[in-house]
Amino acid sequence: MSPALRKIVLPVGTFLSFLLGWQLLSEALDVPVYLLPSPLDIYEGGGKLGPAILSNTLETLKTILLGFVCACAVGIPLGVVVSVNRTISEMIYPLIVFLNAIPIIAIAPILVVIFGTDMTTRLIIVTLTCFFPIMVNTAAGMMDTPKEMLDLARVAGASRMGEILSVRLPSAIPFIFSGLRIGVTVAVVGAVVAEFVNANKGLGFLVTSSTAQFAIPTATACVVILAVISVVLYEAVNWAHRAFFGWSIKTKAGE
Amino acid sequence: MIHATPARAAHSEAEMPSGEPRREPIIELAHAGVIFATSKGDPLVAVEDMSLTIYREEIVSLVGPSGCGKSTVLRMLAGLQQPTSGDIWIGGGKTRRGFSEVAIVFQRPTLLPWLSVMDNVLYPVKVLQRPTKAHRSRAMELLELVGLQDMAERMPHELSGGMQQRASIARSLILDPKILLMDEPFGALDALTREDLQLDLLDIHAETRKTILLVTHSINEAVLLSDRVAVMSARPGRMQDLVEIDVPKPRGAESAARPDFLALSQRIRDDIFGPRTGRKGRRA
């Protein structure tokens, strides 16, 4: 088997065996569907939603992606600023750590009261959930710039801004993408929390409403879709990294 | 302090050996010293009372044991380190604007991995202005000079270590600097590539007539490439000897077998280590 094929066949085989085992066990032990639905129950539960499943998935996807973009727009510049200016870093870093320490599930209902029940609130929740890893990784990457590159920029006569744009920021790219990979999966969690507290559509909303009606297979189907979204987005960030910043992967030894 | 005028130029002129026409000083270190504050409290004297005049178009090497401050001297001239005592004067221009005045080649090629070889060569231009067509054709000429004309659009990671260092030499020449500072430029290369690049540097010097200050660990390299070799002693780093290299030019790999080459190498070796003939178990 070729290495490329192995990478697909082995995990898929494991996954299918797991599903099969689960299906057989729940039939053999006759587990009630409201306790633990079997894979087939979950499939049927998802099917019951019909076309609604697509519109709700798109709605959640929209929240995740817009929130993720907001988090990048906040996190990357903040990471740059705290890494290049010591005073600003000392001023705002503790506040940012505090902001990140707030349990998002606890503050989400409060945010709904303050900002209302529309998309804005959901975006704030998603941004709050996932900007931190993006910011911290950006800052770490900026500080990790090889000293000789900084010397080169200085001898070449680069201004402070020129140094940041021409050397520090590009050399932070691998770190920034580590932050984005973490951030995008956390954004999915943020979007679900946002929909728990404030939505009448979306997969998070379907999970709560189906559970309230004891439609456990339907709720579980939504959870499965969320997991798939998370994996797809993670891979999408990986793809963007390879496609647009291939140099930052190839120059790392051993990759 | 970096002076705009040569404080001791007249004096240096008097020092110059006779018989050489138009030796015009371009770098002057006058009792320059660097003391670093350390976290333990004892200040570290990296360079002490360093005086050296370098003339236009000459190649001068700084050799000495590790920690003798030779890189610190280079960093002072590059503007990366201020002298804490004494003076530095760099001639040739009123303003110091990037690589058009003083260019630097590091031990590692330090190419920016997100730029193509061409864009790396143009980097010193881009820092100051938008590169023009003239800059691009100049970059191409330099890539030809270092034998990389077919690699212009490659990315740095596609090049071998030797090729990367060639590209970084091309980059150092893009703005036609008056002074080229090289900090162990061949130190990270394998022995064969190193020999190849040493001879290339002699060719480049013959063509461009740059003033070159080279820091090196290799006595052989210093004697092969230099007009003069400044030997430094360690802790505190200071000038120990200044050796005129009168091995005839053009030099090549075969120069290293000449008796005068060997005698000069031995003199520098003795400067650094002291005579070793009396050591047990070793032949002289």
C-alpha cells in the first residue's frame, strides 16, 4: 500500500469498524434510543429535519466564519502591537488575559441582554472565544524573528515600521497559522455557545430545541455535523497555509 | 561616537607604506572600545582600545580566538553596536543610508525565506524605495557575477548553502556600497564550497574594488584573501598584531603552498597561540 493510501485507508477503516461495532452493540444490548442512539438512529434523526438541516448548517457556518474573521482582525493586530511596544504590552496584556479568563458560557447570556438577540452578539461571543490563541501566537512569532534578519533590516536602513512589515510579520507566518488552526476550531465552540443562548436557527439552536423535545438522534446528528465543520475548517486553514505560504512549511526542517 | 570627518586621517596617511599610490582611508577606528553590562553586574569588556585604519579598495581580515570581539568590531562599523569609548569614522559619504554605504554579509545567508532569490537581492532597495528597472537589471548582473543567473525566480530553500551565501553576497552589492563587512561569511559552508567561494570573492573584489573587512576564524582564509590581517587577542579584545600580506596577486589555491604564505600564516598562528615548539609530544 502506498504511503498516501495508507494515510486514508487506515483511519477510515478504524472509523468504520467503530461505527459498525457501535451499531451492533446497541442492537444486541437493545439500548433505548433516548439514552444512546445508534449510528443509524442518528442518520435517520438528521434526515427527519429535511432541507432545514442545510439552512441551519449554513447559518452556523456564517456565524463561525464571520466571527473567525473578526477574531483575526482583532487578534493579529493586537499580537503585533504587544510584541513591538513594551509599554503598550505592559498596559494591555493583563487586561487581555483577564478577558480571556472569563468563562464564555457564563458571560454569553449577559452579552445577549446588553447587545440584543441579533448577529452582532453572536459575533462578539465567537470573537471573544477565539481571538486569544491568534493574538498570542502572532506575538510569539513576531518575537521569534531570527536576530540576523533584524540586523539585516537595520543595516539596510529599515524604519521601525519597515522592519515590522518586511521582516517580523512575514517571519511570524508559521506561528500565526498555528494560532489560526487553534482559533478556527475554538470558533466552532463559540458559535454553538452563541446559538445556545441567542438564536432561533443554527445547529446550536437545533441541539437545544431537539434535546428539549427528547429528539436525541436529531440533536446528535447536529453535533456530528458540527464536528465535521470543525475538521473541515481546520483542514481549510492548513490548505491556505500550504497554498499561499508554502515557503514557511518547506523551510521548517523535517516537514 | 561616529564622526563625520576623519579625526586622524592626516596621521594615518603618514603611516601608510610607501610605494602604494592613492591610499585613502575609508574606515578609522581610534581607541574604540565596547563594554557590555551583564546581568551579573561585572561589565564585560568586549573590545578595548582598538585602533585601525582601513584604506579604500583594500581587504582587511580580523582574526583571533573566539570571544576576542572581532564580530563586535564589525557590528560597530555596521551601526549595530555603539562604541562605549573612542571614535569610529567611516568615510565616503555624508549620510549613512543602508546598503549604499555599508553592506553586510552574515555567517548564515539570512535570505528572507518568503522572497525569491531576485527579491532577496532587491531587499536593500525595497527598504528605501520601490525598485526600478535599473535595479532589476543590476540585480540580474550581480546574480550572474555570483553564478546564480538561472536561480533568480527560485525560493531560497531550493538553493544549497553555498548558493544561498552567493545570493547574500549579490544582495550586499546591490546598492554599490563603499564598504563590505563580512562576518565569517564562509564559516558555515563545507570545505570545498568554502574554497570555491573564497576564490570567487577575490574575483568579485578584482571586479568591484570594494573595501572589504572580513572577520574569520581561518588563518589560511585571512592570508589568502587579505591585503592586511589584524590579529586580535581575547578578553579583553584588542589589537595584537597587524600583518601586511605581500603574497603576490592574483592569488589562487596554489598561493597557499608558497613559502611567504606559510611564513605569514605561521606568524599569525604564533600571534594567537604563542610559539608551540616546546610542547610535549608534538613536533615543531
